[in-house]
Amino acid sequence: MDYQVGIVGAGFGGLVAALELKRANRESFVVFERANELGGVWRDNIYPGCACDIRSHFYYIAASPKADWTSNYATQPEILDYLKDVARDHDLRRHIKFAWNVSELVFLEREGCWKVVNQTGESVRVGMVILAAGPLNRPRIPTLPGLSGFKGTFCHSSAWDPSVELAGKRVAVVGTGASAIQIVPNVAPLVSSLAVFQRTPAWIVPRGARPISGLERWLFTRLPFTRALVTSGIYWLMEVVALGFVGNRAMRTLLTGLARRKIEKEVRDPELRKKLTPGYQIGCKRILVSDDYYPAFNRDNVRLVTDDIREVTPAGIRTVDGKTYEVDHIIFATGFVVADPDNYIRVVGRGGRVLTEQWADDGMQAYLGTTVAGYPNLAFLLGPNSGPANSSAIHVIESQIAYVMQYLGELENAGPHACLDVNPEVQARYNEELQQRLAHTVWNSGCNNWYLDRNGRNTTMYPGLTSRYRRLTARLKLADYAVIRSASATRAAPGDTTAIARAPRGALRARTLSPRMD
């Protein structure tokens, strides 16, 4: 075995994991990063206006706080610089293997460890794997007839090409989600014409973006308790707002009124206002924050197109009503594959089971969004159904890492070559209740959102507040796991010692058992 722990990904999740291992004096770890630089989504997304939609003073790693943000919503360059500072200040770079694109993870049952294989066939063996690749790394580009014959240029928002000059060009933006509402107002003043193709409008609330004054930065740096107070206030406000997504109608009504007033105030044309007003419950799709998206549609060179796209022609985009919009450049702001396992890393567990095949049959699922039965010594960060309702993903990651650190401790207590595998009954019971609770959330209220997989199962969101999720992950219960001590899968815990090894694909499907999540 080459390392005790292998971490896949050097974005926020991977750096949080690496930092906690360092803080625990665990130096035998390696971070596998596919690119030549760290940063994850904050390295990849460089489109105009790219910024965080969580307030800056709740968007940092707790073990390495940042007091001198220059804006209350940090921009992509500032966040990327922060991540580089974290790696430098805590000597994390020497643990990172750059340009090491993990193509396969294979559990070696005889050795009780994982073989991590990269794109060239090179492999490393680690005792435990932490998958921190994140949910926003598989771009979704719609399959449009004629795209290959388009004479202009096109890109996905996460693969922005800064060498493409947009000034004076005819540009189309396909999609109206979180990246589009940042791209549109920043591109509109540059181009000769901008056509925004909307399938479904988004609910948008005020952002209130502003610079952070020098006095505030001085206070946050010299008097850390002031920053802590601000952080606490932001967190609990987001928790209150999140109640609207998990059943509180009064909060949804309040948010809906806020969003409607924003449209009425900022969009001049009544017909355009109707097209930009959603017909679904607020929160069913991700609520967006922006101060300048709606005003962009008041410009003479910006047009909203709500007819479906039929095809891409050599000169532009043709909609189902027969109209053709001539464009020089197409920006696909169409998000990512999140709810389905398409193009996910190949993970081979006990008995040769393949995680993507299992998830394709049963839906993506895990225990506490972190561990999966049949794949011992493997932990996910932001795994299935751990997405926060209206909070920072970093808070969830830190909850999961606290759990993973306990997992590592239990592995060491179990002795050399031991493995921990979550009991399938525990995982099934957890997911059964989780899906029951999701049925009563706004995400499952009928709109078409990226939280649902192709079978309509919500595999993305956690049906509660992040404060509750933190309590659930605060203590690892060893009774939820079986300790595997040999290649024959002998178990220290009571129960069927061979059930996981011989279970056919599909056997881990959630079943009706007495609900228990704590």
C-alpha cells in the first residue's frame, strides 16, 4: 500500500479533506487532480461575471478562514486565489499529483485496499479513498441536430475560451440557470445582439452585491469575533429560508412575493414579464440571486426566445416555429449531469460490482450521502442526497469530513487490513425514509429540475436543514458497519457475513423498513 488515504479531486472538497488529515497529523495521503492546477469548479469556470451565490463570509474553510474578502459575493478569481493560499499556507501542494486523471477505482479484496488507476494505466494503492470530485464536473450539452455543421463557434459555460472575441458579435445563450444569469448581463454590453433561449424561467431574488469596506475588513481581521457574528447571522438566515423548501408554506409565500416584486420593478415590458415569470412553486428549481439579469432584457440588443430549439443551422439556431436566429457564437449555459451516473468514474467494489451499473438500476444512493454498501473504505463528499437546500456546500463537506475522520479512526482500531462496509439494511432504511421525506419537499412538487434523475427520483438534495445533517454525521455508529477482516469477507459484526458479497445487482434497492435516520 502506497498511502493510507487517496483523495480524488483538488477543489474545495479535496482541500478540506487534505487539511483535516494534516491537522490530525496524518501525512500518508495523496490528492489526485486531473488538471494542472487546483481549484475544481473555481478553476474551470472563468466566464464573464463568474462569482459565488453564497455570501463570502460563509464561503470559506473553517480551519482556514478568510477575513479580507473584497465583496460580499466573492468573484471566481478571488475564490481561486483563496484556494491557492490555503494550499500554500498548509503545505498541501506536495501531496497533490497534478495531471493525474483517475479513470478507475478497484477494490482489492485480498489486500483490503483500493487500486487507483489513471488515464495512462499508472496505478497507486491506498487504504481508503475519499471521492471529492464534486457534482459539477460533467457538463451537460444538449444534443441538437446540426450542431456539428455550425459555422460559428460554441462552448459550454464551464469551458469558456477567452480567446474568442465577442465584441460586436451576434451571440446566443442557451439556458437560463445559475451561470446564464451571470453571463447575460456581462456579455450584453459587448455584443451586437444577444438571443437568450429560455426553456423554463427561474425564480430570482435580489443579490444585494456590494464591496466590503476597508473598515469592515480591518474589523474582521483584527477582531475575529465580528466575522464570526456575521458568519453566524448569514448561516441562520439561510437555514430559516431553507424551511420554505422542506414544507414551510409561509416562507415560500414570502419568497414568492419578493421575487414577483423584483420582476415587476426591473422588467419594463409586460409581455416580457410574463415570459420571465415561472409557473412552478418557488424553490422547485434552484432559486437564483441577481441584481442585473432582468435589467439586461431592457436593452435593445437583447432578446428572450421561449420557443423550443429545433436545430442548429450553419448560420445560427432555428426554433420549432420556423424562425432562424443568425448567430456567430453559442454559449451553452445548460448546467451539469448531477442526478445520474453518466460518465462517472468507474468504481469496482466487492465481488466485482460496478457502482455506475448499480446506480443506473437503483438510482444514485448512499448512507448519509457518504458511504455505499459493497464499497468498503470509500467515502464521498457531496455524494447522493447531500445537497444543501439553501446553504454553503462547504458546510456539508465539513460535516462529512468530520464523519470520515471517525471512519478512519475506527479502521485503525480494527487492525491492519481491516475494512468498514456499511450494512445494506442500514443504507436501505436510511434511503427509504429519505425518499419519503423528499416527496413532501418543493423539489418534488412537479417541475423538471436537475435534482431528479431520468426516472424521476431525487438523488441530489438532502430533505432537511444543514444543521440537522450536521447532527446526523456528528457521530459514526459502528453498529451501522460491518468490519471485514479477511479476503473471504469474514465480518466482526453480527448478521449475514456473505450477503453483500453474493448480492446481485439491484439487491440494494431501498425497501420498506421502519424509518430511522439517526
